[in-house]
Amino acid sequence: MFQKILIANRGEIACRVAATARRMAIRTVAVYSDADAHANHVRACDESVHLGGSAPKDSYLRWERILAAAKATGAQAVHPGYGFLSENEDFARACAEAGLVFIGPPPSAIQAMGLKAESKQLMEKAGVPLVPGYHGKDQDPALLAREAERIGYPVLIKASAGGGGKGMRVVEKHADFAAALASCQREAINSFGDDAVLVEKYVQRPRHIEIQVFGDTHGNYVYLFERDCSVQRRHQKVLEEAPAPGMTEAMRREMGEAAVAAARAVNYVGAGTVEFIVEQRNDGAMNFFFMEMNTRLQVEHPVTEAITGLDLVEWQLRVASGEPLPLKQEQLQINGHAIEARICAENPDNNFLPATGTLRVYRKPSATAFQRSRVRIDDGVREGDAISPFYDSMIAKLIVHGATREEALARLDAALAQTHIVGVATNVQFLRGVLRTDSFAHAKLDTALIERERAVLFDQEPLGLPLAAAAAVVRTLLAERAQAAPSEPFARRDGWRGFGQYQRRFDFEFRGEAQQALLTYRRDGSLWLQVGGVEGALAIGQFPAGEVELQFNGLRRTLNVYEEGATTHVFAPEGASRIVTLDPMAHAGDTHADAGRLTAPMPGKVVSFAVKAGDKVSRGQALAVMEAMKMEHTIAAPADGTVEELLYLPGDQVAEGAELLRIAA
Ligand code: ADP
Ligand code: ADP
Ligand code: MG
């Protein structure tokens, strides 16, 4: 076994690898960028080496520096994590040339699986079922259109070099094919530097079911069962679970064996995932087709660990150091059910736009309360850390395990309720909403789940104005009491008046609307609150740090309340809300002045402009594409007009709020 390894990654996956290494008494070397100088993964390792600037190309993608760091620290092997260099065969080769073990498959296997079209040709030969499609070299548009016709609409055009849910276009009919092809090729060349595409049948109501495989250097292979990753937004996974609901023993074996055949065909070694798209037929039968193989450890590997009781990073280290696989196929077993939720910095109500900011509050489900209930949190951040625009938007993963799916689901909901994040927008409430949909609760899974459940998933308000306002009023009263010294009762600003009745008005902004609450200090010293058509006595109870106990309208509640400037964040078991306390003295600012400007919604890179100076554009037309935190965003025209000037070039980095182009009415 290795004595020391270098972890060529950051965030939760670097922390995850370090944890296993520590348990196995293997020393670890972290690498980091400027932005990550104080990051958790650096502290999780024994030593660390600075790589360079914050952008991945200046740090986590600079292999010569990473190899030099391994040499300088005496590391014997490199764990690439996922993303960054993990599926880069040149890096794997460079490791070997530098005398380092790359903890992953051989470069030839990475290469063979690297391009979707070529890997499908290989899989066809190995007898692995494929989605009906065209994956040939000839890229003549007329030929591709004929192939689409032969396959039958709807079809999916995919960039062969694509990944991360990018470079795909669904085409419904022949008339749309040429335009979709051109746009897919454009995105492919911009994002991956290669415009080759494949065309395949667009599977209806599909499920994404993938198989975890493992190979060793002695020619042994096993499959560690399946994960269902059908719940996706923008073709990216949101919730993952194992085992897949509705899976039969026969189908599990068939898929597992197909996945092993895929791995065997490329002499695979180490951890890999074979992704299948599964067609659900009306008669209940399921057909599976090979989609791609990810030649690395996957983000969602913990659900497999939960149901098998294994540590997949340990297996990776053992295999990389030449040991045989620890277990044989017949020794592997599924125990219970596990679900993972990806907590991301993003705004679900705004098309999942990634968000940046500082984790002013980051409270996790308490380990003690949940230890016996099997909740695992994989993260790489602490309270106070910034979610920067340089890396992806995943903050943490919550993984729960239960005897049954229902048990796991309830646990996940409870754990999400105890996840309090303030300072950056997240999808925590959205995830809870997904868990409660009829589709997810009853395991009616397919990749259109989020779309189908739109009506109950977006723009939801779980708490309501009265409770949110009561919490904000209580927060103000507590803050005022804390300011006044207890020995000076007359200095109390909370309306204590000795005798007589006193009223006070609070102005709020709640879900974009102005609202008011009226608080009455009654003669007997009690409080009476009127808000949103509800009124009742308001009482404030004991409050350990961060908690507020209030009794309003006959109901006694313990809430978690955090302030962020004028905003009060209220967390209750049924959900979380935000309410802004308005200063009645403040005048409405010119906050809408920016509405018509075409600015970058976040820091990122300009991918392309769809227009040029002088073009006439109409409202809603796509003008430019930006990329930030691994997502693409289209900037659309707010009104009809003429493009005056483009202010940046494709490839330029822009700051949040930077004006991208000018349009004259
Ligand atoms: P997994 O397949 O392991 O569940 P994803 O497919 O979401 O996870 O992403 C896997 C890795 O690929 C992540 O590390 C992510 O950072 C990286 N990734 C995702 N999108 C892109 C992209 N557009 N370009 C490069 N890397 C990406
Ligand atoms: P990536 O490399 O971006 O992960 P994949 O080929 O794995 O690309 O596809 C990503 C997602 O797109 C899948 O999980 C699935 O939701 C959807 N998808 C891919 N191929 C098809 C298909 N033929 N029919 C329907 N949906 C598909
Ligand atoms: Mg994929």
C-alpha cells in the first residue's frame, strides 16, 4: 500500500479521499489555488502545495505543477477525484512517465470511453445494448439528417466530446434538424473544441440507471449494483438513490453483466460507472441502453457505499497499489435503501441560476441526533467560507440510509429541514419539495420528473406571511432588548411604557410585496400582533442561540431565525422563508434602473454572441451565452431594438453586473 498520496482536487471530494487515506494511515498532500488557500481540503490533508491562481486553468488543471508537487513531497500516487483531470488520459500518462501511480483506469481505457461516438462503436462490438442511433465518422449534415429520419423522430443530437449535460439538442421533427445540428455543433466546438456529433433516438419517459463497476489488475471484475439518477435538472443529477425502485433481480443481473462487459472491453481497472438510459414501456417492461462510461469515481458513489457497506475509495487505493478486488460478485449484497441530495448554491426559481456568496450561516443536521439514523454529510466548506464563481456550485451532499425507501426518504426530509444556509441562495427547499411530490414519493421516476411537477415545485411559500412576520417581529424585539441594559428599564425600546397602550407598525417586504404588521403593547404587558389577516397574542419564550420560541395565534413554535442585514431567515420543520424588514424612513431606491441593461447575471465567461452590431432583435431573442459555475445561461433581449455594440469578445471573463452589449430601442 502507498505511504503517501497527492489529491489533485478540491472541495468535498478531496476531503472525502483524505478521510479514507487517514483511516488507512496513508499520508496526504493537498494542492490548492489562491481562492482555496484556507479551504477545508487543505486542512484535511497532512501537507499542502500551492498551485496558482483561482481559475482552474491556473491551478487544478496545471499538471506540471501537480506532478512537481508530488515529486517534491514524495507522494507515490495521485488521486484525481472527479472533474478537473480525472478523465484526462494525457494526465494519466504523464503520471506514469513521472513514476507516479494514477489512481484510476489506464490511459487507454479513459481514451476509449472519452468520446461518446467511438465508445458506442466499441460497445456495439462487445454486445452491449445501444440506443438506436448513428455514431459514425461521416458528419455530412445531409447524411445526419437522413440518419435521423431512419432512427425516427424525436431524436437527440449529442456532442461526441460532450459532458456535464452540455452539447445536447432534442429535435422533434425534420424541419428543425438543420438548425439544431448547427447550434449543437457551435456549442460543441466552443465548449469541447470538437464539433463531432452523434444522433440517437430520444427515449420517452426515460430513467437514468447506472451501474458501479470495479476492475483490478488481475483481470477480476464486479458490479456493485445500480443507482437511479433520473431526477435531473438541465440534464444534471439532483437526487440519486440505490437500489433503483422497481428493479428486478433478473434485470439487475443483466445490467450488471452488460456493465462488466463494457469495462472488460476496454481492460478497465479501478472504479467506473456505466450509465444506461432506460426506456419504460407501457406494459411495464424496461429496456436499457448504454449511454456512456464515466471513468472515475462518481459524485453519487456514497449511495452505493451506504447499501453495500463498502468504502469505494479504499477499494480504489487497494486496486491502484496492485491488490486484487477485496470481494467477489457473490459476496456483494444490497442492504436497505440510500438517497443522496446535492445541495447546490443556486436559485431554482430563477432557472437554477448558480449563486455565489458567503456561507454566513451553515448549520448541518446534528451528528449526535442523527448518528443512529444514518445521515452522512460530505462537504468541503465551513461556515464563513465563500462560494466563489471559480468552481462548481455544489456545497454539500446529504446521504441517508434506511431499511426501506420510505424510511430513507423521511430521513432525508428531516435532515434537509435541519440544514440551515444563509448568505447564498440554495436548492434546499426545492429538494424538500421534490421529495414531497407525488412522483418522487411513489417512485414514478423519469428524467422529466421536475418538469412534470413544476406547479408544486417553483415559487412555493412554505410558512406564510403571519409566521414569517411574527418571527421577524420577535427578532427585532430581542435585538432591542439585547441593546438595552437590563438595569435600565426606561431605556428599553420595545415599547415598555409602565401603563397605557402603545402600538407600533412594522413594514415588510415578503415575496416581492409590501406588507404590514401591527404590534400592540397592552396594559398588562402582553403583546398582540395583527398581520396578514391573522391576529393573536404574541409571546416570546426561552431562546438558546439561533433559536426563537414564539407563541402566536394560539400556536407555540420553536423556529431557527437568522438575520442577514434587514432580511430575517426563518427555518421551521415544514420549510424556510425570508422576510425583509423595511425601514419606514427609507425611500424606495432606483432599484429598477438596471432592468433594461444587458448585464452579466453573475461572474463568468462569455461563450458566444448570437448577434452582431447593427442586428435588429426582438424581445426574448437569444443575444449571448455566458458560462459560469459549469452552467450555461442565455441572455435574452428584454425588448425589441437594434444591437449597438458588443462590449466583450467570446472567451472574455466578465464580472457580475458587467454590461455585455448595448441595444437601442
Ligand atoms: P456524476 O456524473 O459524477 O454524478 P456530474 O456528471 O454532475 O457528476 O459531474 C461530474 C464531474 O464533472 C463533476 O466534478 C463536475 O465538476 C464535472 N463537470 C460537470 N459539468 C462539467 C462541464 N460542463 N465541464 C467540465 N466538467 C464538468
Ligand atoms: P453527459 O456526458 O452530459 O452526462 P449523457 O450522455 O450521460 O451526457 O446524458 C446526460 C443525460 O441526458 C442523461 O442522464 C439523460 O437524462 C439524458 N439523455 C441522454 N441520452 C438520452 C436519450 N437517448 N434519450 C433521452 N434522454 C437522454
Ligand atoms: Mg452522463
